[in-house]
Amino acid sequence: MLKDIYRKHAGRFLISLIPVVIFGVMAPLRACMIQLLIDSGNIGELLEKFPIVAAFSLGVLFFEWLSRSRQSIVVRGLEMDLRNQLMHRLFYISANQFDKKGPDYYLDKFGTDIRMILDDGVNNVYDMVLQAVHMMAAVIYLLCTEPFILLVAAVACAGQLALSDLLKKKASLAEAKYTKAQEIYLDGVRNDLGGHRVIRAFDAVKQALEKQDNLSDYVSWETECASRTLYWVKALTSFVSNGVFLIVLWSCMFFVAAGRITFGEAAGIIYMIKFILTPCKKLIGDFIRFRALGKVTAELEGLLTGESDHDNKESIGEEIQEIRLDNVSQKISDDFSLDHLTLTFEKGKKYAIVGEKGSGKSSILKLLTEYGTDYTGHALVNGQELSELNRESIVQVSPFADQQVYIFKDTVFNNVALYQNYSIDQVTEALQKTGIYDTVRKMPKGIYQGIRGEGEIFSDSELQRIALARLLLRKKPAAFVDEITSGFDSADAYEMEKMLLDEDMTIINITDRYNQALMRKYNEIIVMDDGRIVEQGCFDKLMEKEGKFFRLYKAFGE
């Protein structure tokens, strides 16, 4: 997928390199302009050469601007494609796949990882091309002017790079020791501050402060040692750089004295040397950063090319006629599984799934909607095996609403319509059905009132009414519902659940509300315990049995 994205922008990328190469050649050739000015014999000749130098300088400026401008266009296009492809991919993986990593992981991909690919990959390639052209132009200039100085510069450059590598290692060791000392110190501070109450209660303040004094002395000493090393590295690096410059300067003056080059050529050579030394160091650093991108690129490629939940899978069609579980088991965690479930959900009927917390109620809905194909037995939707179906097609005809209502930073209208093509009348009708419209219309902007994240202007029960409005607006033939009235008081919960059960649709509802009038509306009640179905049947049948459901009803009945 990444290769496809790069291939799509390859032509534009290659064209954008043309001004980079031109600028890469022209920038070092300022040395020729310096040579022209210094070697001018008189004021007349100097004035005559000035327009040439000015025009050349403007040309360098133009091609530098053009190269950066073309580069930014290519990078913008790549960035858009990377972000769009990743976003499109993420919305076609199942909730189970998404939850395994979590939103923070994917946010890093959109932020840090894509930025690294653009900076250390794409922008780095432009910089490497530029530095390589700088070096080639400088080498050609020195070969044409005084080849011996090129040899001097090459030896000095090699020595500088070798020493720089050694000094970097020493600096890295010093920084590592300092970082380790900081970690030990902060861990000690965190440890003692965490035990603040204990230290005070047991009169151990003096001892704790002595311990902290020792830690502080230790980290201060390590900081001083690291600083001395780093200052020495900087001083030596500066000394070597100045030494290389003086060697080149001495060589130039020697050849000027020997009559082999002019003062202008000497000045041009000294100016040109930086286009050998600096690019040489930068190219090595850029190449290391480019190679280090392998892991980040591989992870992003895996996300972009991994199988999504709907790839090469069949759709269930217009609506769900029947869902049948035949001896289905699924491991949910290390210590909990759904265990040999056998049951049938038929079109148009209402089903309640009840049980104590942790009994496996929600796991049934997750199995049917978003959470994987790793089950045993047979889970059939309209006679087709669930693992072979496109899960997106299931939620398209039977949306899933639960007690954890997510509110977008947007208007009330868009929070209900979810950016789909619904009219204001349709959204209003859904809000009226759930009893939240009167609250919304009294807001300054009514249905177009903006909501900040997590629905700060609404109570929990009002948020659940919005979630119900989302569900009812779509008028789908079936719905999976998970404790969507948990935030309501008993009277409002009864009203909302009754309204939902009166809808002409198949309902599979997880509920902790044991209201007799509502329970009698369900065609079947499924009772869960420890991942197993322990009872199932209508309200009266289960009450007569006086089993698990009977005890739940007696304990929690309204």
C-alpha cells in the first residue's frame, strides 16, 4: 500500500527534484562570484561584474524557493494520501481489532509515525539529493581550481568525521549516565512522596530527608560529570573544525604565494570547502535516520494492507431473518468464555438477555456484531456462517447501541444524523420520540446547538436519549441494544424501553431492569450465568420454574 502511494507521486517527485539539483549546483558556485569580485582589477571592472553577481544571487534565491515550494506540494500530497488511506482502513476493521491496540496507538500513527515518514523519509531524500549535489559541485570546482587542496580537504574531512564519531559515543555515554541518574533520583522522590503520610505518621522525616539529600548529591554529581564531558566534546569539536579551516586557509595562502591561484580563487576555495565538510556529515546522519524508519514503515504498511473485517466476505442482504447459535463457544479472556450457547433469534421478535454482572450478556452481542470470528460451533445468520460474513453488512441492518454513549464535538443534529442524509424533520421526530427534543429546542441554536466533547451540557440520561434517537432515526429492521436505559430512573426507563419494544423491529436487548410489564413484552428471556445459558423462555414460564430468573426478579424486580 505504501509503495502504491509512493508510486502515485513518483512522477511529481522526480519533477520536483529538478529545481533541487539546479539549486544544489548554483549554491556552491557562489564561490565563482566571490572569485569574480575579489579578482576585479579596478572599480570599473567591479561595477561591470556586479550585475552578473546580483543576477546569479537572484537565480539562486529563485531556485531555492522553487525547490522548497515543489517539495512542500509533494509532501502535502503524500501526507494527505497516508492519512486518508489509514483513516479509511481503520473504519473498516472490526471493533475487536481496533480495541486490541486502542485509540492512542492509532493516534500515534496519524501524528508521530506519519510525521517521521515524511521528515526522516521524504524530506530526508530531498536533503540527501541536495547535499550530494553540493558535494559534487564543490569537488568539480576544486578539481578545476586546485586539485591538491581537494586532497587536503578530503584527508581533513575524514579525520574530522572519525573524531566526531568517537566524540559522539563519549557524549552518548555521558548523556546515558545522566539520564539513568535522573531516573534513579525521580524514582526515589516519587517513592518517598508516595509514602508521605507513612513517613509523617512514623516520625521518619529526618531519615527520609537524609536519604533524599544523598540522592540529590548523587544526581548533581552525575550531572556535573556529564556536563564536563559534553563541554569538552563541544570544545574539541570546535577545535577540530577550526583546525580544518586553518589547514585549508594555510594551503590556499601557500598556493597564492606560489602564484598557482589568485586571491579570488583562494576565497572561493575557502567558501567552497563548507560544501564538502557539511554535506559529508549531514549525508551520514540523514542516511542513518532514513534506515531507522524501517520499523515505523513496516507497522504502517501492516495497518494499510492488513485484512479488514469486510474483505472478500459475503453480505447478509436486506435484513436479518434468523440468527442461530449452535453449540457456540468463544474465549473472551484468560478466565472467562462463552460456553456452548444454543439459541435462536427470529425476525420480528423481542428478546431480553439478563443475568448478573459478568455473566456474559454483552459478550453475546459482541460476538454477533464486531468481535471476531474465533469461536467454535456454528453461528448462523440467515443460514450463513457468521465468520464468513461481512460484519459491516450486519450493523447496517441492525445497529448496535449501548450505555456508553459517545458524543462528537459537533451539533446536536450531526450527533444524531452522524453526517448521513437525514432531514431536519426526521431528526426532530427521532428526538421527540425519545423525549429530548423539548430540551434541545430551548437551547440558543436549537437542534444546531454545538456540543463539546463527552456531551458536557447533557446529563447521562439525556445522552442515552440521544443514542436512542440515533437508533430510531434509522428505522432499521433489527437492533442490538445493551443497557441503554441504565442512566434513567425507573419511570423514564420504563417509558423508553416500552417505546422501543413497541417499534416494529427485531430487538435483542441486554437489560438489568426487571419490570414485570416490560418483561411480559419479550417473546423470550435468555438468562446468562458464567458464560452459559442457564434458562430461557417467556416471563411466566420462567417465573413458574422458580430458578435463576425467579431469584433475579425477586432481588431486583421493579
